[in-house]
Amino acid sequence: MYTSDELEAAQRIVYAAMPPTPQYAWPLLAKATGCETWVKHENHTPTGAFKVRGGLVHMKMRKDRGETRGVITATRGNHGQSIPFAAARVGIRSTIVCPFGNSPEKNAAMRALGAELIETGHDFDAARESAMEIAKERGLDFIPSFGKELVMGVTTYAHELFRSVGELDAVYVPIGMGSGIVGTITARDMLGLRTKVIGVVAEGANAVALSLAAGEPLSTNTAETFADGMAVRVVNPEAFAHIRQGVDHIVTVSDEEIAEAVRLYFRCCHTIAEGAGAAPLAALMKERVAMAGQRVGVILSGGNIDMPKFAEALEGRTPAA
């Protein structure tokens, strides 16, 4: 996806705006999982999620190329916070399109970052189609949720993890549009590690798992999960090609298992994980017998869970999709 020189350029951009995030091996989590478990805390970024890294790199490089007219993108929340956060730093206006019924707290955060927010469509993929039409109507540049500069940015978290803790036996990564897992695969390969990269999807949004089984990108009719960062029903072909080549396997987890992982993170680490951020831990718990005694990483990709849903999870319930 990128060269070492391009990675260094991406790192300079990211670290001008934020420090590296921590990775901790929590003792209580090790007891629960039965292995040495390293948590990559991407809930500690300026927007509470890993996506900000890609937004910073993309918007800075866009500005450097002289592409300064407004941008528009579609989101369920974290990508939609990364773009206005980064756009404001370089003086470019941003418009964000999200589906009806989207997270009220993520919507508030996007507005607070200076974005114009448009709500349309019943899910992410419908919002994405609307955003592309609005881009044509208004003369805005549409930013997809997967692309080289976005991957260059988000992959910096994987380099931080691998360089800090050394070679892991495996790392679990949630899959939405694919930038996080493709960045992790690329970092693993660039550093010459043998770490297994294991993808994680939700039962109600399993298009990537179905695609891997079929050997080609597939779409589903629905994407229903409270883990909104993984609620995607249309697989990006470019991302899929990288995933198919570099992933060890994909684990499918239920919303009940994700909610239990949200509770486990709070109980063992006193940290907050949104659904997609908790999914890798849910997958490790599902495979803990096979992973016993190994050194394993889990990407806590974000902590932007709405308070009512977090309260439901802590009370032992599973939030609605």
C-alpha cells in the first residue's frame, strides 16, 4: 500500500497532531483470556478512535496538492469525526453524511468539530450513495472510507504496537470498510513479522466473512449490529483483495459477545470501548482455548459509545442495533 518513505511522511503528519497511543498488557485481562493480551488503546486519540490518523494524513496531503475546495464523506461516526478534525487544521470545509438514527453523541461531536451534518438513508451504505450524489450537486470532493492515504495514516497505530511489544503471535482487528485491518497487515509485512492478523466482524454485518468464504467481494441486504463501526453491507473490492491475501482468518461474533467484551474492558481495565472497539476482545474470548499461553494483541479501535448503550451493556444487557 505504501513505501517506507511514505510511512515516515504519514507519521510526521500524525505526530504533529497527537502523540502515539499506549499499549498495555492488563493482568486481569490476561486472567480472563488465558494469554498475554496487549490492548492497543486507540480510544485515546483526540477523537476517541483510530480513524483520526487517516483523516490527518489525507487532509494534509490534499492541502499540499492544492485541493482546497470542500470535502464530503459518509460515516457512522468515527471517520466522520476524523475528517472535520483534520479539515479544520488545514482550513478546508467539510460536510458529513450519516444515516437516520445515527448515534446522537457522534453526531454532536461531528457538529462540534465544525462539520455540516446531513442525515439521510437507512444505513451507512445508503448514506454513502447520497453523499456521492451531493458531492456532484455541490461540486465537493467525495472522500471514500477506504484509500491509500487513509490506510497510511491508520497503519501508524500498528507500527507503534509492533515496535513497542515485538512480534506477537496474533492480533485481532475489527473490520468495517477495511482501512484498519489492511493497515495492520501492511505494517506486519513491512516489518517482516510472522504475526497472524485475525479479522473480526459482527454476526449481523458479516459481508467480509461471506466474501472471504466465497473468494470474491459480496454484499448483504442488511447490516444490523450495535457495533456501528462494523455495520457495513457492501465490501470494498480493493480492501478485500488485501484482506484476502494477508488475513489468517475471520471470527464472527454476536452482539451479545460484543456487549460482554464491553463489560470485560471496563471491569479489567477501567476503559471504555464502543462496539467495534470491543469486538476484537470478544473474538479472542471466543478463541481463548486455541490462544492459551500466547502473546496476543487486540485493537481497541475506539471508545465512542453513546452513554445509554454503555449503561445498558454495564447492566448486563445487549444494546439494540
